[in-house]
Amino acid sequence: MAKKFEIAALVELMARLRDPNGGCPWDLEQNFASVAPYTIEEAYEVADAIERGELDELKGELGDLLFQVVFHARMAEEEGLFNFDDVVEAVVTKMTRRHPHVFGDECVADVAEQSEAWERLKREEQATKISAKLQPSLLDGVTRALPAISRAEKLQRRAARVNFDWPDSEGVVAKIEEELVELQEAMVAGDHDLMIEELGDLLFSCTNLARHLNIDGEQALRRSNGKFEARFRAMELLVQSESRSLDDCSVLELDQLWQKVKREG
């Protein structure tokens, strides 16, 4: 029978990797900042496995993400900040507090009411955290570490709490058209810094449209990435069947190939 491991085995493995006496040189060189990009990458790989329906891969991807949590907890323990048990205690305490309808006496009628209660509890927690600030903001707590599209959506949702929002998607579409015109004007002017600013405004507005349409912008872009990759690979296979490569194709041929795989895909 295969040996069954518990979480303690992973915590011990991480301690061994970080042991100055015989541990892994690469793991020993890491710090919070250097590991953070890998943590983000592993979270995306979890989402990717789910989106592709590859649930056989999900177990491994979740393990990789859990390893990242243990990695950060180990580095924190080495600095005397907290350990993995503290991480577990923090999340159990928070989730218990945020589910009074499960662990307390409160009742909720449906998912919508529960979601509103969840947001209310988060706002109350955030208010406690920022009580010492001179100028608290509704936007406090929207971490800068999020992917840009996800952060834009969260900022927009926060602003919408006080009705700073378009009443419908038509207004957002008009804003997108306006931002596109401003980007084109910056391109004509040849002002690179202004182009960056206007392109950012355009992307922000596109994210706003996704929110109004109740579409996850990150998910939509991942789907487009996958579609592009599949079509590009199909183009490569077509020219390889003719003992050529895409480098051998003219711009016109590339466009024709692209249109062909779009029709066939």
C-alpha cells in the first residue's frame, strides 16, 4: 500500500530543504520576494487546470500551490514572525468569523444574502485595520499584488458601492470608443508616454465592460490566449506538412493560413 502523508510531512520536508546544513542551495537562497512570482504562477496553473477540465492534473497543481504556502511559512518561522500552524489558525479563525450562519446563530435566506453578509463582514474587518489611518479610503485593502485586470475589477466594484459606476453596459461601450479615439490621437502624436496612459485607460474600460457583463476578465483573456495558441500551432502544422516553417511565409500567406485555421477550428 502506498504511504499516506499528512501535512506535517510537507512542513518537515520544507524545513529540510531550508536547513543550512545539507539543505538545497536554491531553496536556501530564496526570500519572500523571490518566491512570490512562483506563488502567483502556481495559482494560475491551478486555475488553468480547472479551466481546461484537466482534473487529473488538479491534484498536482494544488500540491504545488500548497508547497508555496509552506515555503513562505517556513521563511517566516526562520525570521521569528509566524509558522505554518499560525497560518492555519488565522484562516480558520477568519473563515469561522465570516460564516456566522454556519458557526453562529445568524441565518441567511439565499446565496445573494450570504454574499452581502460576507462583504459587510469584510468591510467591518477592513474598517478596523484602517482605523488608525488619517485618510481611510473605500479602496483600502485592494492589494497591488493582484494581476492588473483583477485589481481593476476590484477597484471598480469598490467604487460601485457608492454608485460611482455606469448605469449600464452601453455607457461603458461608449467610454471604450472614447478611449480608443484618445489612444489613436496619442499614436498620431507619437507620444509614447501618452500612448501607455491611453492604452491603460482602454484596458481599464474593457475590464469595466467585462464586469458589467458579469464576465471574469482574467478568464476571458485566458480563453483568448488558449484560442490563439491553438490556432497558431495549427498554422505551424500546416506549413510543416509542406516541409516549410512560418519564417518562409509572406505576410499575405500568414494571413491566409490564419483565416484557414479559423474556419476549420
